[in-house]
Amino acid sequence: MKRGLVCAFILAALAFTSCTKHPQPVVGGIDLPTATPKLDSLRAKIVFSVPKDGASEDISGVLFAVPNKRYRLELTGPLGMQLASMLWKDSKWTVLVPSEERYTQGSGNIVVIPGLMLPDLSVHRLLSFVWSDVLPKGSDTAKALVVNGREYRSWDFADSLHADTLHVDTLHLGAEFDLVSHRLLALTVFSTIPENNIRLEYSNDAVKISRAGKWLMTLLVTERKPTATWGAGVWKMTVPADWKRF
């Protein structure tokens, strides 16, 4: 990927985003489902807030999802300008950038979208809070530690679907719960290098993602349609023959 082209797209994309002085706080946590939601389809309107020169800037998106199976994300600016399209299915992904007439492709759970600096998290973990399915199997049996009204659990698990690093399926996670409400407040994805630990803080409509105390982005859900329907074309993405690869 050519760095100059990526930077050019970032500037073009952010020129069409809205700007606020500070990111909105994410508090309250989320209720966990008693069983893994079995959604056949989901459509959601989302907003990515990212840091920019001491402020935050927003990029809007529409997510089409069959949880844990396939996702399509359309990113646009406030004037309706299409910034990027992403399709993930069958462990492969494609991203189109119409303004540049370029594309990028890859495999695995970590997706790269030029112009949107996503954290090194699997696409499943990044998006799954939309349907409140954020903890892996076995987390309910993890040993708990109670400190100042909060319950902390930590465990290792093997789950290739939610692996956050390519070819590494065993992860070490930590979860923080409120003892009174029993809501999940935060999830930490631990790294062998502490400075690379990623923390996800939850509310009903947003997840704030940071690394080593530095804010990376906030993903806000503004609308959910858990029984959405669409045509088969949503899961098809063709790269124009004359487009160049990043």
C-alpha cells in the first residue's frame, strides 16, 4: 500500500466529516444476553469518531450484517459522498475507495480500510457489540475478583473466529462488570506487550476503544434494525478492471 495515496485519501475523507472538540464519554455498560443472539440479519447506522488534531471527527456508515458470517459496511460523508465500501465474508475481505478508483483486499479477521485507522481487532469483536454478543464462550466460568464494587474476570480462550491476530487463536481477555447492575463495563484484549493492550468501554449505543490510555476511536450506533432484509447483491462486490490496488 502506498503511504502517499493513503494519506491523500485520509485528507479527502476527513474534509467531509464533522468536527467536535472532544469525544463523547462512554459510560453505563451493556446488558449481556442470556444466550447468544441468533440473528439472521441486522442493519445498523453507525458513526466512527476518530481523533484529529486534539478534536474528534466523525465518519458515518451503514452496516449490513449476518453476525459472525458476513458484513458489509458503506462509509459516507455528511454530503452523501461515498468514502469506502467494505465486504467481509468467508474469511476474505475487499475494500473499494471510489474517490481514488482503488481497492485493497486481504484475508483473516483484521480488516484494513484506507482512511479509517481501525484498531488491531477482529472485525467480529469490533462490530459484535451492536447485537450485545461481546464475550466468548466460557467467560461465565472465569475466576472473579471483586474490587470497589466491580467484578473483574480474566481468562484465556481459543476461538479462531474472534482471533485478533493472524494465525494466533488463543487470546487472553479481561472483563469488568458492575456488581449492582451486572452490566459489562469494559473488555481488555491483553498483549504480550502491555503498551499494546486494547481496552473497549461499552454503553448501550457505543464502544470506546483505547490503547495504553490513548483514545483510538468511538463507534456509535444511531439506529438498529435486527430483522432487516436486502437483496443478494449486498454480498457481492466487484472490483472494476481499471482500478488499481493500494
